Amino acid sequence: MAQILFFDPHEEDAMELARRLKAKHHTVTSCTKAKELIQHLKCHAASFDVVILDVSAQTLDLQILNGVNCMVLKAGQAPAVVCVSRVYKGPQMQLQIERKGARLVYVR
Amino acid sequence: MCDRFGSVVETVDLVLAEAHGLAVSGPHFKVVHRFREPGSNCLPGEEIAWVLLVFRSRECVLGLPLSLRILFDYLARNRRLPQSAAQIAAGLHFDAFSLRHGANARSGAKLTRRFSHSVIKEYVKRLRRALKVALEEVGLKLDPDSVLRSEPTVSNEVRYRLKASVDWIHL
């Protein structure tokens, strides 16, 4: 149904979420390394409908989200961005993420 | 059993539905009218006070001067069908709301504007610039040209159409 690009350095969790999304008939491309994520976005950003990023290790500057936003804007048709975190980041992080047009959801 | 990823899957459904809604209807705007006569809405004499872009829980007031607010309101009221610059200018000269804009305020200040075919083209560019700022402010990744669209005809005339959902609020 939708093309989803998913970045999560935790391989087990990445496989479980990919399985859940595939069960809903989405096509999922997973990557556990930032380099793979950048490569996918450079070549195929416009073909993805959703990009899911694990931001558990991110600080308030959200470098990974900034980088993704730059790349998807260059592609023209921007996929939606969903940020996932295993760690509670507080309201400022959530507001920052929303200001950049993404959504934040927690995995506990 | 604890479903760790249920919320992620639901959020993916949500963003896909949101993207579909944007593709079908465009972004959402609120147009605020002031100085209405009691018991009435959207009648000539009211002022177009502000135009706001609404996205998720954020609102952004578009930086529009009087002429662009009148133009935006006209395009929003006529957004079903595209119009050329000449049609828009003619429509604004005929439109009672635009002709009597702000008359209820009785402030003495002139709250109307004249529009010509060539001025409309320039105003469309300025409106797109204001849209670009607002879209970036609320974090909505949309090209302003896809909101205020140029639609081709079989000649070199271009027609404009606002692709958006709009609510009017009356103070």
C-alpha cells in the first residue's frame, strides 16, 4: 500500500516493526546504519511515502531529522516523517520535531 | 500482552491519511472576517482581517497586505473553478464583498483596492511568496505553486485556482 523507509539501529526491533508494517501490506525498506539511510534518500527519496526514524539517541538539534528534511525537499515530493523513540524526550523535543513537520511516537 | 509497536503502526496510518487529505484537498486555511452586522455572515461591508494557515495544532498568520487579503478571500470563495487574471480582475470589480470591503468599520480609511489584469499576475507571485513562508513556518512540506495553482489552457492563457480547504470565522 505505502512505501516506507525505516531507520533503526536496533536490528531486532527493526525486524519486528518491519514485520508489523508488512502485515498491513506496506513495502518496507529497513536500514540500521545512517549511511544506508542517506543512500536510500539520495537515490529514491521521492518514491517513499513515509520515512520512520529512530531518534532515541538524538539530542535537541535533531541532526538526523534536519538531514532527512534537506534530502526530501530536494527530491520534490516529500514523504511524511515519523520519529520513534524508546526514551522519553520531553516536551521540547516533541515541539522541535513537530516544528520540522514530523511526528513523534514513543515505543516503550 | 504489551503491543510495543501498535502506536507506531497507528501513526503511520495517520500520516498516510494526512498525506492523502492534503493531496485531495490541499492545506487548510482560516479566513477571519471582522465588523459583521449582527445576525449575518460574509456580507459586503465586512473586513478580511487575517488569513491563517492551519496544520496539525499550529496556526500561522499569512503576512498579507490588504490587496492580497482581498485577492485570497476571492480565490477562496471561488476555488472550485480556475480563473484567468482577467477573469479574476473582472470578478473583483463586480464582487460586492470586495467593492464594499471594510465599509462596516466606518473608519474613514480606504479599505478597498483596484485590481487590473497585470496586477493580478504580480499579486499571485506575492501570494505564493507569503504561502511559502507560512508553509515553512508550520512545517508543511508543500510547494506553494501546488496550493495556488496555475492551470494551462489550450492557448497561452493561464488560469489560477486555490487548492485548499477554507473556513471562514466571523468576529
